[in-house]
Amino acid sequence: MPRPAHIAMVNIPAHGHVNPSLDLIRELVTRGHRVSYVNDPSFAEQIEATGARFVPHDTGLTVLQGAVAPGTNVHGMIFGEAQAMLPRLREAFQDDRPDLVLYDFMAYAGRVLADGWGVPSLLISPSRVAPPNPDAEPYRTVMKTLEAEGVPERFAQWLADNGVPPRDIFTYMLKPDRGISLIPRALQSRIDQVDPEVFSFAGPCLDNREHQGSWTRPQDAGKVLLVSLGSAFTHQPAFYRACLEAFGDLPGWHVVLQVGSATDQAELGPIPANVEVHAWVPQFAVLQQADAFITHAGMGGCSEGLYCGLPMVAVPQAADQFENADRLVELGVARRLDTALATPAALRSAVLELTTDPAVAARLAELSAEVRAGAGAPRAADLVEAALV
């Protein structure tokens, strides 16, 4: 075991990026390492609960508002955040340089800091890690948007200004020197393209979610359905109304509907007696007691759904969610319904078909056992410590 070290973790303020890392950080602290975690103050409580030292960086990212519009140029926004974050990192660590920098692929200011200082770094990915093909979608469309805004040139100059050899933005974000993926191997498409000398799979770290709160399944619930579009792309009142029409008063079903902070519940109309509506719910606690999951197919939700052995209806909104949805379909445990096709009839039919299909149940049992068998946080911590040697 390596000597206790100072480890910095740099992340963006989004639940789908912070939550997957928390049990890894807790494990590293338990092993005696001193961890400094950089994020927006809105995540201070969750981060400090791991035992890490919280380092505040006031974000400019709109993901905190919980209502990012589909089609938003996220990568241009992330580059702006990296530029704003780097001076804060230098200020925070100038007199207390870390032995290792962990960074989320969207918080690559951490990598720039490490490269500029000659400190080792390790990508912690909450999503798939297959190297992107810049000529394939969605990268081609995103790159055209970035080029129209002059981002590639400004990005290369920014690296050079900070003592880092110029690289294109996607290569620098997604192709690290070394990296750890916190997803089930089953969700990694094109796994043959992943270099095992660069990336290791630790699986989802779901050891402890008590800080998110609890939820109790109603005693009279025959089956429980959770509906959630995550934390960022949540302002979809028409979709929520479709879910109410599809499952409201459906005999034997209890529905937990999470609508996000940007949706006024008055927009939903009358709420059926078998539906509870919340701006936010402790997702993992609900999923462990649920029978089906309608999800935006964020990687965190997909991982938790597989862990819990739940059939899923994927309604992707943005980013990697479309590919995640297709992967769940390939695995035989989900249906994909894009937002425009998510009518009440289609939603009800998909959920009822999935939850009564014995082949789906058998496949889910197999995949759930595979995900649960992964070492999670201890495995991820071992890999981090290996980078310290």
C-alpha cells in the first residue's frame, strides 16, 4: 500500500458527475489519504460527508439550474468553465501541491493543472470511455458548432499558454494518459476499442447512498414505477403530463414522478391518487424498491437500474443519453422512446410489456448479478493508489 498522499479531485457541479465519485473519495479517505475536492458550494455538504476537504469554486455552469435546454452547446460551456476554474486551482494548491490529480472528463482544468506542474493525473469517468471518432456523430456535429465559435483555436492557445502541448479539445478531454471508468462493463459499447493499458473498469461505486435520504414503498403498492429525467434536462411538463395520463390510476401501480426544480407542478394538472410528485427524490433508494424505471438514460441512472435489476424505458434528452438508451435496448432490458414518441399509449405499453416478459426478467437477473459482483469503490481506490506508486 502506498504512503498516505494528498489527492485532488476536480469535478463539475452536476449530480451525474459528482455522485459516482463520492464513494471512491470516501474509500480513499478511509485508507488514510488526504483528499481535496474542488466543486461548487452547492455540493459542499455531500463532498464533506466523505471526509474530503471541500475546495469551493463558484461555477458559471447553468447545469445547476436544472433546466439545460436540449441542443445546448455543452462543450463550449465546459471550456469556459475550465478557463475560469484553472486560476482557482492554482490559487488553492500553489502552496499545497497534490501528489495526484483526479479529474472528471468535463473538468479538464484539473488535467491542465497537473500537466503544467508535472504532477500525475488520472481521469475518473462516470460515462463510457471508447475513444471518439471525430468523423462520427455526435462529435462531428459538436465540432462544427465549436468551430463556428472558434473554440478549437482558443482551446489550443489556452493549453499553450499554460505550458501544455496543443491538443484538440476532444482528444484532451476523452483520451487521458490513464483513466478509470465507473460504469458497468456491460454498458461500454465498442469495448474492443478501449485500450486496457489506459482505461480500467471499476464499475459503479454504489456502496453508500444514505446521504441522499430514504424512501418507503407504500404498503398497498403492487408495483412501483419511478419516472425521472435526471437533474439537468428536466423542464418537460408535456412529458410528465403524458406519464400521468399513462399511469394515473393504473390498477396495482404506484408512481413516483420526479419533475426537477424548473417545473412548476401546477403545469401538470390534476395529480392522480396513485402518483406522488417531487422536485427531487433519493433515486437509488426508490429504485431499490421499484419494479420499473422510466429514465433519461444518463449513465448514473442506467448503472443504478441495472444494479437493481429493473426494466427501463429510456427517453433520452441530450449528450450520451441516446447512445446509452440504444445500449440498454441492445442488452435486452429496455425500450427507447424519444420525447416526441413518448405518448401515453406508448409509455404504458412499453412498461407493461417489459415488466411481464420473462426473457427481460432473466436478462436483468444476469446483468444485476454481474454489476453487483464488481468491486466498486475498493477496486477504484486500488487503481487510484496504483497511480501513486
